[in-house]
Amino acid sequence: MDRKQLLKTGAAVGTGALVAAGPALADDGRGDNGNDNGDGAVGSWFGTVTATNPPLGTFNDVLSIHQGGVVTESRRYYVVPPPPFPNLLETTGHGAWKRTGQRSLELFFRFLLQEPPPSTGSPIGTDNIRIKATVDTAAQKLTGTFVSQVKDNAGNVLIQVEGTYTAERITV
């Protein structure tokens, strides 16, 4: 076998392996392929966060629930909180999730907070989010409640916010 034949064979084997592995790695979110322990939560979601206590309004986020208990959440980085809090920047949230029932789960993730420009960008603290949610696999929706605790750098709670969370699965 010459070098050209070897490269062709290697490319064909690699492509075949990717095609064969594709369905085994893909998860349609229904949990029917064993990747999700049957709860349908694994995947990406477009969410709506509504703060009800205190009533601070609504915003959108993107939430990804990963196989193995990892969760990431993103929203707009620039936050204008209610007085007396200063404007701030938030990182993407990272954390963990666990099943609490056949179609229910609890998620926890944390954001780092800092002062926005033109300040020096000093750290302010963290935003610690806990969501308790239920997955409706037929409607491809995630619904639940959340509690957010904004803590200073010493871990003291500066404000607690509670509300509702709804999300729709992101699909192709």
C-alpha cells in the first residue's frame, strides 16, 4: 500500500467511525437512547427568567444541561440591578445538576460578578442560582422556580431574588 492509498483508507475509516458514532452520541432529549437516564433534560434550552420576589422583570437566557451532571448558563453580561446595587458584569454560569425524580431535576450554577467599565473591573462577588424544574418531553419544555443569591466577596448574601423559569428546547 502506497502513501496515497494509506491516506484514502485512513480518511474512509475516520469518516465511517464518525458516522457510526454519531447516533450513539446524539441525544434528542427524550432519553430514549440511554444518554439521559430517561429524564429528557440533556440538551440546550432557550429560557425566560421572571423575577417575582422582588418583582424585577424578565430576561432571556441560554441553558445547556450536559450529560454527566454539568450545567452552563449564559445571559447578557451587562446587568443593571435595582438600587442600591451598582451596574455589573456577569460571567457565564457554571455548575451542576441532578435528577430529583423521573422528570424533575435541580440545577445549581454560579456567576462571577465584577464592576463594568469605566471602573477598574474589581470583583463584586458571585450570583448563585438554584433552579428546581420539571421536564415535559412531549412539549419539549422545562418549567420551574429559581432562587438567586447575590453574595459579596466574603460570602455574605446581599440580595435574594425568587421567581419562575420556563424554557423551550433548542433543536435543529
